[in-house]
Amino acid sequence: MIRSFIKVAILITSITAFYQIGFGAEDFTPTKLQLRFAESLKGTVSGVEDAKWKSHVDLWVQASGADKNKAEDIASDVIAKGKANLGESFCVHVHKGDWKEISRLCWSY
């Protein structure tokens, strides 16, 4: 009985922790480096109108005029710039302003 209670308590604690980490993106505050990187994309990667971090690994990039091929190119360019300037693993999600992903590319150290 006590073992079952302990297992349930551990399970609830784990689920709560993962929920806060994975689904708490609304409360996420990017680092200064992430903010500078996102801001730099607007002037250096063609087609990027805005960029916002939604979690510690998810960068959402707005490119209103992009089709799927252009979105893939943008994601690739952002990853290349991130490899050189960011120094951390991340995913790029390209959207047209409606937050519907049209391309995604991830990179990991």
C-alpha cells in the first residue's frame, strides 16, 4: 500500500514537472543571447519579418510571403546562423504570421 502511494506521488510530481517545462511556454523568458539572436535575424536573413522564442529550444520565425520551399530555405539559413552565433541546440519553426508551421528544422550540438 505504501509503495503504491509513493509510486503515485512520484508519478504526479513527474507529470507536474514535465507539464511546467513542456507546456509553460507562455511563461518562458529567453536569455539575452537568444533575444539578440532573434533580433539579428530580421536584418540578416532574407524573408524574416519577426522572430520569437516560445521555449528554450523553439524559435518561431515569421515570413509572411514564404511558400514551403522559401520557408525551408529560411529555416536552413537560421540554423546556419545559429550554429555560428548562438552555440546551442534549437528548432526553427517558420510561419506566415498565423503561427501555423510551414517548415521546421532542428539542430543539436
